[in-house]
Amino acid sequence: MQMDRLSLVLRGVAEPIEENVMTMNELRELLSSGRKLTTYVGYEPSGPIHLGAVSTIIKLAEMIEAGIDAIALMADVHAVLNRKGPEDVIRRLCETYYKEVFHIIGSPQIKIVIGSDYQLSQDYVMDLLYISTKVTSRRSWRAMSIIARESRNPYVSQMIYPLMQALDILYLGVDIAIGGTDQRKIHALAREIFSKNLDLKVRRYVPVAIHTEISPGLLEGEKMSKSKPQTHIAVHDPPDMIKEKIKAAFCPPGRNQYDEEGNLINPVLSIYRDIILRGNRKAELKLSRKAGGGTVEVSSYKELERLYMDGMIHPADLKEFASDFLIEFLEPIRDKFESDPDLIKPLYELQKWQREEGIFGDQEWKIVLSSMRPYLGDKLTE
């Protein structure tokens, strides 16, 4: 039974697993402790929810299945620090669009917490200022996101960002922090800070952290970006748009599917790895083959990847099945927003603000409007 629970907790964790669990021994101790555990993932609500986030939403549902309470932190203060939109619009986005998607794709049991509900309290602010006296600017810079570190002139707020992420763990009472592999440095910083004897107003302890795979962007060499809709599939994208984006997605044939650092570069394969074949949830998957005829049956992602790299599956066949699966998988979300457009309206308001701030180019804005048209129709303005 314990092994079954551990396997569920480790489902979707990036390989090598021993490097992406901090630490495996501590995780085993937690699971055998007999006490009720809590986990969380933090999200910056600065745009649409795309497939890269869907993987972690599924992870939260898996943790609930393992008997662990799950929190989705809507980090609205972080979004403001990153200059992604007005406070009021971001909050409404958390309470509508984000909440609905998490409960539909993940589980109604996922607890939605909005950061500003506690991050602006006197105790939190004083603890944040206190730990800022214990971390050098260089150490905080190393924990920042790769995008912020690549900036020529990063803002002070971007150095505060990782300190807040560390402190969030304690204020939410989280035993297991979940993030993508890009969050490892932040979790390492949190474990380093909280292993020290600090005079905090909140209870101090060292959390366990696990890290999931990062999904590559749809275009070659691109990361998934909320401000570049060509690089991702948003959960509310209409069926025709899903088909178009998958059709245009980078999907090279052959054996070279990983970069020098061991990261998967094929975004279509990542959809199978992170969603379709997640933890063998489907006992069997049948792919029709236009080239060569017949069908190919697979029961795991590793098997699918091997067959694809051996040329047994054509990129067009891989794409067609993925498109059909995603259209069906995301249908409940589209149905919800079609029946209640007010739930998606705050996302449009935020993206319209971002357009006015120059975050979206003309091409990107046309895609945004097309994705919103089935829900808001005449309410859209160019």
C-alpha cells in the first residue's frame, strides 16, 4: 500500500527522480508519518492557462488521490511584481477563469488560495524583510527564473520573488512543494534558508520538494509563453485552433528528440508524456497509421517514444491523435465558458491591458481574439 502511494506521488516527476525529489528519504518519512499532509503548486495568474500548467494541475489531483490535501496558490502579488497587469483584474481572473479550470481539469477538492489574502499581512511582510537580511543578492539572483536572469536590467522585485516563494511554503503549511524543474533552485534556496535558526513569526521547518517535467513550446527552440499564443495551447482554445497549432508544432522525426541537457525538445511527444499517457492512465492507446497502414498499440510513454524514434509512427499520425484527444479532453472547459462567458471575461480584460502595454504584437493579438471569439463574440474590441 505504501509503495502504491509513493508511486502515485512520484507520477510525472522528472527523471532522474533521485535528483528531482528533495529528498527521497524525507519524502518516504513524510508518507509513513501517519499525519495529514499538504502540498501545493504556485501559479502566476498573468495570462491563459496552457498545457504546460495542465501537467501540474493533474499532479495536484494525483496528490489528492494519494490522500494529500492540495493547494493551488494564485500568486497575484507575484504577477504584479512582474508587471503583468492591474491588481483588481488579476484577482478577478483568479476567482473566475483559474478557479474553474483547476476544478474541471484537476479536482473540485483543490483549494484555491489567492496570495494577496495573506502576503500583505504584517507578519508576512516582516518575515519577508527579515529573510531578505539573510540572503545575498547574488544568491537570490541565482534562484530567479531563467528569463529574469537573462534580462540586462532585472528589477529588485524579481529578486524578492524567490524569497516570497520560499516564505509561501511556510505560510501555507506545505509539507511537499511541487514545481517544474525550473523551480529547483528556488526550492533549494527555501530548504537552505529554513534549515537555519531563524527568528520567524511563522513556524519554521524544511519542506520536501518534487519537480515535474517542463513542456517545451510548440515552436522550435521556444518556451511556452503566455504572451506568445503560437507557443502554447490554451485550455479554452477552440477546436480549429487546437488543430492548427498542433499541425504547425515542431515535431522532428528520428532519434534526436532531446537537447544536450537531456530536455525533450518535441512538444507533441511532451503532450503524450505529460497528459495523454501520464502514468499509464490509459491501459492501451491505438494510433492509426496513414503511412504504412494499420494501427500501433502502446501502453506507456516510453514505448511510444521508442516506436516514434524508430520511425514506426509518422509525425502526422502523432499530431492527429493528439489533436483529437485534446479537443475532447478540453471540451468541458469550453462548454463551461460558452454557458457562462463572464468566467472568461477577466482573462480578456487582462490581455487587452497587456496589448495596450505592448506585450502582444499584432499577430499575437489576432490569435488572442480568435481564441476568445466563441465565448465573447461581439463584446470583443480590436
